[in-house]
Amino acid sequence: MTPGHLLALLGLGSLLATAHGYFVTIDAHAEECFFEKVTAGTKLGLAFEVAEGGFLDIDIKISGPDGKIIHEGERESNGRYTFPASMDGVYTYCFSNKMSTMTPKIVMFSLDVGEESKASPDAANTEEGWYAQNLPQPGDAGSSKMEDMIRELSAALSGVKHEQDYMEVRERIHRSINDNTNSRVVLWSVFEALVLVAMTVGQVYYLKQFFEVRRVV
């Protein structure tokens, strides 16, 4: 496979599926919801990680346009879910931190929107759409297999990208914690040094007063 073919495949993979990555801070007793409007048959995916806050847990709920719950979980630290859209409409993803009393949570997540599994009926009603769906195309079997491979590659790349983003966030958080810890250690050391100096000066002054010979006039 030539580099030109590889670039073409990657470009086609980017058209077959899109992914949106987000960071959100969810306060205590709060809930944040996100929405994705798609048509029936579209493949949807959600991947999330709790990056910071409390015990790194969050409540998750995914519901369809009809209000039915597709997935619901409590106190989850991470997850990855994929499902096809059963109908046209808006799908809702909600992260809830209502179980927390005062600790906000930082959640990193990505929404993946794949291709429709079936062709659009409007396209089939047009003359061009009918020919595109019914006339044999050269290399259909090979193209279908190649598209499947591209979809798998796109999904794998999205997963790798999500993991890289999560590791970057965790590294930044740990570095911030280490910097704060080092600052506190330095301040505590300075405080201890000042206390020792004060105690030394006090002891010297006390001993000097103790051994001082007072003359009686």
C-alpha cells in the first residue's frame, strides 16, 4: 500500500466517524447533560474517565429521544459504551454528582458519532440515489471489507486518543499535586527552622539569666 492510498484511507475513516472530546467540571449536588441529534441507525459511542475529585466516581445516564434509559450506572470511574440509534431524535448523556456533598468532579469524555447503517430514504427516492444503490459498483466486496477495516482502525485510533488525553490530564493533575506538596514541605521546613532559632535564642537567654551573678549593693 502506497502512502497516497494510506492517506486516502485515513481521510475516508475521518468521514465515516467523528469524535468530540470534552472536559467538564461537575459541582457537588449538580448534574451536567449533553445532547447529540442523530438519525436512526447511526452508531453512537461514549467513553469517559473521572480525572479528579473525591473517589473518582460519577453517576452516568444515557437516554433516548423517547425518554427511555439506554444505560444507567452509579459511582463509575470510567466506561465505554457503544450502541446504535433506534430512532431519529436527540440522545442525552448526563453526568450526575448529586451523591457528593461538597467535592466537585472533573470528567473527561468523548462522544463518537459513526455512520448510518442504512442509506437515507430521501436519497433512495431520487434517480441518482436509486442508481447508486442498485447498480453494481466495481470492487464492491473489496470496498466493503476495506470500509470495515477503516471503521475498526478509526475506533481504535479514537480509543488511543482518549487514553492519551486521559493520561495527559492525570499527569498534569499529579504534577500539580507534587508541586503543592513540595511547596508545603518547604514552608514547613522554614517554619521549623524559625522555631528552632527562636528556641535556641530563648534557651541562651534563659541560661545567661540563670548563671548571671547578681551583686548585692
